[in-house]
Amino acid sequence: MADAVAAASPAEDTFPKLLLRNARIRGDRPAIREKDLGIWQTWTWSEVADEVRAFGLGFQELGFKRGSRVAIVGSNRPCLYWAIMATQALGGVPVPVYADAVAEELAQVLADADVTFAVVEDQEQVDKILSVRDRAATIERVIYDDPRGLRDYDHARLHPFTHVQEIGRRRLESDPGAAEAWLAEIDAGKGSDISIMLYTSGTTGRSKGVMLSGERCIAAASDTVAFDKLTDRDEALAYLPLAWVGDHYLNYAQGMVAGFCIACPESMETVLQDLREIGPTFYFAPPRVFENNLTTVMIRMEDAGRLKQRMFHYFLGVAKKYGERILNGERVPLTGRLLYGLGELLVYGPLKNVLGFSRIRVAYTAGEAIGPDLFSFYRSLGMNLKQLYGQTEAFLYVTAHADGHVRADTVGPPAPNVEIQIASSGEVIFRSPGQFVAYYKNEEATREAQTEDGWVHTGDAGFFAKDGQLKIIDRAKDVGKLTDGSLFAPKYIENKLKFFPNIKEAVAFGDGRDYATVFINIDLNSVGNWAERNNVSYGSYQELAAHPDVYGMVEEHVASVNRDLVAEEAMAGSQIRRFLILHKELDADDGELTRTQKVRRSFIAERYAPLIEALYDGSDEKYVETEVTFEDGRTGKIRATVEIRDMAEVPSAPGAREAAE
Amino acid sequence: MAFVDPGQIRDADAGQKGDVLLRVEDVSLSFGGVKAITAISFDIKQGEIRAIIGPNGAGKTSMLNVINGFYHPQEGEIWFRGKKRKALKPHQIANEGIARTFQNIALFKGMSTLDNIMTGRLTKMKKNMFWQAIWRGPAEREEIEHREVVERIIDFLEIQHIRKTSVGRLPYGLQKRVELGRALAAEPALLLLDEPMAGMNVEEKEDMSRFIIDVNQQFGTTIALIEHDMGVVMDLSDRVVVLDYGKKIGDGPPDEVRRNQDVIDAYLGVAHD
């Protein structure tokens, strides 16, 4: 086992040391792939070490010093990963920034982190940095990957990535000591040095720079690599945002520790195709991706022939009955196994192949609660989908499901070597091997988040189920009460609603009010498809959202959620009494969602205050004007009269449970 | 100009930036009794973006058809790369080094993006039917070479995600981009764009503008375009020629044309001082 599962030895307490180790013991194994001009290009570990060294040596010539902070902005490109490695090798601190951050957000991070260099993907990012130069005055040089459109720019402080490597390679040829000097730099790195700074997504206000040390990162990654038995034969698709802890942990850190290969997609639009081609063995996606996949599959099945449809639905039934039990290693009758085998041959296998899930050994989802039916759907197909719960401050893992002990409604027991307590306020607090050192230049926030003896506050409310698995209800500060005292957990309600393919997003209100209400965003894919089938014509999202038949459909969904809520004792009081369908899609560009697509509740409450008022004043429609930001940064206004619907109250009679079934 | 090695290789007979690439001299074109173009002269210089504007029926598309040799004018001369041009047959036109896109997209709807752009390479494929039939060997090697050029174009236009999608299923803006890709595949000395942004929304127009500028800057391709969106024309082009009722009424840099009273009267529709 010790041989099969590569764990980092104590000598390798920084990522550059791991890089050298990988180049030494598995130099010929693939380390990173990228699809370029339609063909997958592969770099082995020893080639990666060469690329990183060339860039690092060139970087020094441009004035890079130990301790320099380097912003990394762009999508998942090999050279951006190399820039991270090169920075760490020379004792600098990489600071990845979300590629789709607007100039304002970028400026904030650049200024806050005292960034002196930026390694970016393309002209778009260069332009953003140039546009905020006055606020990020510490920036000395910008290095870019894709030269397209940058030909006529002033290149005094702007350098193509390949040129920097060229400088490094020339130095390597002319100076015999350069290679040694580079190794000495890596040797000088200590495990307690800050390895990376990741900015929080800013769900709760201004984003903070979370400082993580190399030894802690590697300790955490080593634990989970062993936990999920990852080896250098595994492969992952690196498509998650570079600036998110998930990518840095799951792909970068675990890849380095286990020595597996990460594949960078051709472009963000081709991720689904690339997924199919690579067929990763380790996969992570937020629930939203699984949801979209399922929606797409279901929509496309409706276009299939009758025979195929019947086969599909029959075997999905079989999978529902036996699939998860087989996956969990429970006893299943022989007929069940045979039927399931046949289903694998006819339906599940081909379906997983289409989705790119054929080779998956371990898949995780996290970030939002996942609908139990959605979760079971994938597991019943034989995919080892599990949940984890984590955050940037923990360097991801706080809890994770162990193979065979997986439940949709929990996020699993504490991850290896993680301690968890539930504070008296109901908040989850933890101590973990990967936990952060401090927030950058923000001692006050550090003190608030981390106690003297090292317990970190998550800000999430949760409790342990009887079998020791953690259940997260909601953000601790979001859990509220209705005026009659009954519990109101908005996310719980929203998640139930969002499980319907027609509903893309929901925002529930009710804390301190008489009853619960919701805003709903319809899913344009799914409802649009329905409209096409039913000859409903529409010109825009707004028009479709206001259609009476769409309202009718959503009303049924809300009613069904209400029946579910009533069936659960604790939640019975918070059934939805009134709802409306928003006239625009919630969008990160308007600040309504975070860059990781989470709802920013308080912002929405403020922005749509008149609509919330209308939900509680009994009126049946409301005229609103909303400012929107287009993708190119300009703003405009959307005007609409939004209809509000009342829901009949579901009586919480003893028989309610049967009625709901 | 060549996609194989951006901006580096140029045809031996292609001139320096600023040389006249194509000259139209005193050209008149009529269909029966209808005079589409009357005694028009202007030139297109190497490496520039040249816009042709004018109200509906001004003769813009006819002018484009004259330039690419589809129509042969009854009067006047066309000089291309320093040579006077004779009446041409369609396949000769294709080999002339002038590629174009169309006002109403003319792609093979049932074929994939990749195949559509590959058709742009047809005139450059040299292996005969015999080798094509055998396939293995020379013909296959040739296709691989051409495929690489096409893949560079796909990368350039950021349409990797629709590489294998049949064009008929694509939204309009993307179809326009595929058509541009096909024109680029011919590695033209002169690229003619007939209303590249007609019917697009703001975002698609911005994307397309960026691609046009990038093609011009990165590959040094000379571009002549017809466009109705004045903002786009004034932003993109180095020089503008204005037609009205088949006659030239203005010619020069955008700022100059914008101030030309004849142009204002005929087209821009701004009142006199």
C-alpha cells in the first residue's frame, strides 16, 4: 500500500521539492496535458521541471526577488501552473485571481496583496491590469501567454511567457552555475513559508487573502490522496477556476503529491467535450454541473425514439432500485444484479461515456447542498460520487464521505486528521492539517475566524447525525425564525426548489416575517425547451418568465415543495405562501451571485426591496426597474411588471406524509 | 498574411505595407439599362482596412463583385498586384488571392464547422483524384498539413467548441464567424467582407470587430468591407470610400469622410450647420 499510494515524505515540505521528486521518480509519466489545435499535447514531469526552471531563471532576470507576490490571472493553462510552480520555487507567493473578475475586483486584490508581477493568459487580462495600473501601482511587470492582439502594445514592461523562458534558457547555457542556483533556491524554501494566497470568493463582503503554508497544504493533500487511494495512474481535468481553493487543492496539490496528470481543456466552452476525451478518473464538479448534465440528458432523451425512451426509463428504474445498494456493497438479489448488469450494457455505460464519466473512480461534489434525487441518480449509475465539505481556510477538506458510507443529506464524517466541534451557537468549528496561517494584512479578521488554540470558525450551522456524519443546514447567520417562532432555513427551501429542472435559482425570505416567500429564476434551457414543444413563443427571458403557463408550472413545483416541508416536523412552519418569478436572471456581473455562482442574499434583498415588500403587502403584481450590467461593462435598465402568486396552505395533518408521496 | 507562420511569410509578389494592392480605375458596370456603378476610381493599399459605405442600392455589393472578379466591368480597369486584370472564370478568381464572405451566409449547412473551413483550402490541395482515392500516403499527408492551418484558424476565431457541430445548427453570429474562417483558410491577399455584422447584436458585433482587427494586425491581411453600422466603420477602417447611386461621393480617412458635406447629405443624415 505504501508503494501503491505515493505520499510525500517529510523531506518534501514544499511544492517545488515535490516537483523535483516527481521529475526524479516518475520523470517519464505525464504531468500535464493541454489540447492545442485539436490535439492533446503532453508534458512529462521532467519536462515540466525544465519548463518551470526556464521560466524561473528568466523571471529572476526580470527582477523577481524572494518574497515577490505574483498575480496569476487566466483560465487553466499549463504555463500558468508553471508560473505558480516557478514562483514557489524561487520563494515567492503566487496569488491567483479569478479570470472573470472585473477590473474593479482585480484592482482590489492586486492592491491588497502588494503584487509586483502578474502572469496572465491573454490580451483581455493585460487590458484589465493596464486599466487599473493607477490603483495597483506596485505592479512592475506583466507576463502574458497568448500574444494575440498584443503586438502593438508597449513592451517595456510587458513580456511574452515564451520570451521569459528564452531568457532563462540562455542563462542556463551561458552560466554553468544557474541550474545549481535554482536548486539552491528550492532548497532554501521552508515548509512553513507561505506557499500560496487564495482570495475568498466574497460571499460575505470583501474578499480576504487566505495565506496557506506549504507543509500544511502538503499534509492535507497527502491525507486525502491516501484516503481516496490516488496514484500517479490517475488523471483529472483541470477546469476549475485557478483562483479557487478547489482547483489548487484537488488538481495542483493532489496532483503534485500523488504525481497524477492534470489535463487543461482547450477552452472553457469545450470542457464537456474534453471531459469525454480525457475520461478522468478523479473528478470534482459543483452540484450545478451535475444538475445541468442531468437536465441536458433528460431534454435530449425527450427527442429520442420511443423504444429508446422506454428502455432508458425502465433501466433508470432498475438503477434506482439496486444501483446505490450495489455501489455500497450491500446485498442485492441475483435478478437485481443481472438486470443492473444488462442496464449497464444498454444504458448506464453509454450514458456515462457520453458524459465523460466512464473511468471515474472517485468523484466529489461540494459548494452547495445537492438534491438527494440528483445525488442518487449519479450514484445509481455506478459512479462513486461523494460529498465533501470544506472551505478555503481549511485548504478545502473539513469532512468527506468515505467509500461505501455515502448519504445525500450529509457531507460525511471529519476528513482524516480533522477535528470538528459544534459551537454552542450551532456553528461548525474545526482544526485541520491544512488550515490557514492567517489572513493577509487583516489581523482582526484572523482573530475573528481563528481562536487562540487553533479552532477555525466556518460560519456554517450544522449538526452531527447519529452515525457521526455532519449535516450542514445553512450559513449560521442565515438561519432565522418566522414571527411565530418556527425555524426558517432559506437554503434548505431553495435547494428543494432548485431540484426541479425548470427552476435554476431560488431565493427565500422569511426571517422575522409572518411567512416564507421566494423569488424564482426559471432555467432558460429547460423551460425554453418546454416552450418550443408547446408552441409558446417568447422573445426574451423576461417574456418567458412572465408567461402564465410558466407561472402555472412553477406553482405546481412550489406546491410540491410545500408538501415536502410539511412532512418534516421542524420545517412545517416555513412553507412557502407567496412567490414570484424574477424578470431577469441573477448574474455575477450584477453582483447578485458570487464568482462561484452562489446567491448573495443580502445584496439581492436590498436590490429587490420593492419586490420583497410586495410579497408581504398582499398586492398581486409590482412594477420594477432594475439596472443591469452587460458583459462589456456598460449598464442598462430592465423594466417589468412582476406577477405575484399566492399558495394554498398545506395542512400539517397527520396524514400529510402519505399525501405528499 | 499566411496562417502557417503568422505575419512572417509573405508572397514574393506581395508588396510592403502602404503599397497599392488593388486599383479600380474609371470602372462602370451596368445590367441592361441599369447603371450600377458609374466611373468609379479608388485604390486599396497593402495592409489597410478599407470600408465601402453607402445607402441601399448605392452599388456597394456590385463594387465588391467587381473587385473579386465575379463581374467584369464594361468600362474601366482593375489593377491587382500591379497587373491589369482580364475577365476571369470562377476557378481563376478563387486562385487570385481574393477571398470573401457573403451578405447572406453561404455555408454548407449540413457540414461541420471544420469541414466548411476545410473547403476554403480546396484550391490549395494539389493531389489529384487518383491519390485522393488511394488516400493513404501523399493525400493523407497533404490533408494533415491543411488541417493544421485550419486548426490555427479555429483557434484564432475561438470556435473550438463547435469544431464538429454542423453549421446549420449554429446561431447566426457563429455562422458568420465560420464564414470568415473559410475565407481566411484561403490565405487571401485581399479579404472582402460583405456586411460582416449585419443582423448581429452588440456583443457579437464587438467580437467580430475584434476578429477583423486581429486578422488585419496579426496576419497583415488587407481587408475591404461593406458595413452599415457607422460606428463600426469609423472605428475599424483606415480609409472609407462612400458611394451613392453608383457614384463615388467621398473618399478618405473616417474623420474626413464624416465631415464631408456630400456624405452627410446622402447618408449620415445630419443637418447642415
